[in-house]
Amino acid sequence: MSQTYGSRHTPTDITVKKAEKSVEIAFDDGASFTLPAELLRVESPSAEVQGHGPDEKKLVAGRSHVGIIGVEAVGNYAIKIVFDDLHDSGIYTWDYLYILGAEQDRIWGEYLAAMEAAGLSRHPNATGPASAPQGGGCGGGKAGGCGCS
């Protein structure tokens, strides 16, 4: 196995399915996954979503409609996904994509439970808390913010 910045999993094929709003990815160990754009968006590895520490992860609401504009290679270890809501700051390493695929049911279940507990909706036009902007994000107006987008 070639050294890929510590990656344990290497994709053999990545296909963006714009109409289906998903990414299909096959790996060198034979595993393959279909990852919905919504899952990829709400679990973006960006600082905007994940924060800068384990207790800073943001719950992203209103993204049931999100699609993928494109995918760009990042070296030989990751991809950057450009979503049609213009989020494009997440760098999805091969290992992160593999985890999202292998643990998709658990990750999605935890997301749905957190959304329900917070009274938020996956749908952008829902009334209530989901339609209000999420505050305190990366660069959320604090002096000396991280400067990430």
C-alpha cells in the first residue's frame, strides 16, 4: 500500500451523482459507499461545522435540499466538495470519507436525534428555530476570530 499522508483507505473511484445529490466512492479494500450530499454537508470536516475542539461542533439545519456543484482533488489524500449552498471549506480525507460511509447509519441517526432534541428541521423552509440563523460559528463576530470560511 502506498503512503498517502497516513491514509489507511484509498479510493479507486469517486463519482459525483448530481441528480441524485450524492457521491459514490469505492475503495481499494472493496468497500463502496453512496454518501448523500446532505450527510456530507452537515458532517463537513470544516472548522465552520466541526469548530476548533470536540465541544464546538455546530448542528447544521435546513440542508435537506443541498446539492453538489463539484469536487476538487486536494493532493493525493483528500477532496474538497463545493455545495450549492456555497459551503466549500471542508477537506474530506480518504479516511474521513471511509468512516462516513462505514458508519453512515449511526452518524445519520445521531444527527437526526440531535436535530429533534434541538427542535430544528432538515428542511430550509420550516418554521421555528430551524429558519433562524445559527450563531456563534467560526468567525462569528468575535475579535480575533479564526478567519476561516
